[in-house]
Amino acid sequence: MGPLESVESLPGFREGLFSVQDESSMLVAHVLGRPSLVIDACAAPGGKATHIAELARDEARVVACDVSARRVALISESARRLGLRSVEAIERDARELPAEWAGKADAVLVDAPCTGLGVLARRADARWRRQPGDVAQLARLQAEILSAAAACVAPGGVLVYSTCTVGRAENADQAEAFLQSHADFSPSPLAPHMPSDAARGLCDGDSHMLQLLPEISGTDGFFIARFVRRPS
């Protein structure tokens, strides 16, 4: 691909023959398992939602949400391009999801809004858009979304939290605080759900959290945490 070419211009892209994601992002769909009904609470532009649908052979129901109508359209377009019928793109503030979905989903993904400091290699300009108060402000929003998403998980279901950043306040601290405030959830080891020996090798024993760093994993800086809701 030449320096001026876009992914969209490559042969096969418009025909839905492939999608583009970093390896770290691709792990998320795998650690969700194989749910029948999954909610992607912050789904735009749709890469993870469509990957979830593809792993389920387009047989699961994937409710892909975003607060922006423009970005919801991007999810719908991705699903159409890939020929996926199971992705339902809806405009919704993730914090409002329990009003419709309380206790109904087999799995919920919160790929949360974050500072994006794990992807600066590809989005170098992002460093100039960050302000000192961004981390605290985003951490509050992440906690609100995570709590709302948890309410949508059915007993025995899975909740996955991920970001493309590297600081503890948005990642490990957020996951630990969630467990402290949600006694009906337990940590769930990531390694058994990884798609390869190489991915399992990145996990720390039976930890439910994984922090990927570019200089170690060769991927974007990325965080994943997995929880399960205790059966009632």
C-alpha cells in the first residue's frame, strides 16, 4: 500500500473480504466467549461489534450502541459491508442501557472512552488534545458506564472492560474499584479465553486483567479485564 492509499481503496475491502484491527483489539471479542445476546455499549465505529458477530458466525444478536447518531451510522455501514445481519446498531447513551436491558445480556462489552494514550504511535496528534484533568474526568465517565453495563448482565453472564490507554487510573484501578462496589461480580481469568498460545503467554497466571504495552507485546497499548456475574 502506497503512502497515499487508504485501506478503503484496497481490493476486497468494499466487498467485505476483510477488516482492520490491531491485534490487541481483536482479543476482546475472543474473551467475551460465545454469547447469544451481547451488548457492545460503546461500539463505534464497529470493529469489535462486527468481530463479535463474525466469531459467532452471524448467529448471535449483537446490540451495538453509541451516543452519536453519526457514529451509529458507521457501525451500520461496517455491518453492511461485511454482510452481517446480526449487528443491531442503536443510538444510546451507555449509561441509559439498564432501562431496556437490565439483566438480559449474556455478555456486555465496555470498550470505554479513554485518553487513548496506547495508540499514540498511530495517532500522534492525540497527545496535543489532552488536558491535565482529562484522566479524572474520563475515569468518572468510565465508572458510570461500567456500572450501567453491569446492570445489563444476566446472572452467570460476562462483563468485559477494555481501553486503549496505559495508565492505572483508567485501567487496573477502575477494574479493582468495580469489584469493590459490585459484590455480585467475580474476577474471571483471561488466559482460558485467549485465541492462541502467544496471547495466553501475555497473561499473568490466572489474572482477570491484562495490560498490553507496545514495547513488550508489539501491539497498541491496551487493557482488558473480565468479570462474571454470580448466578442468582
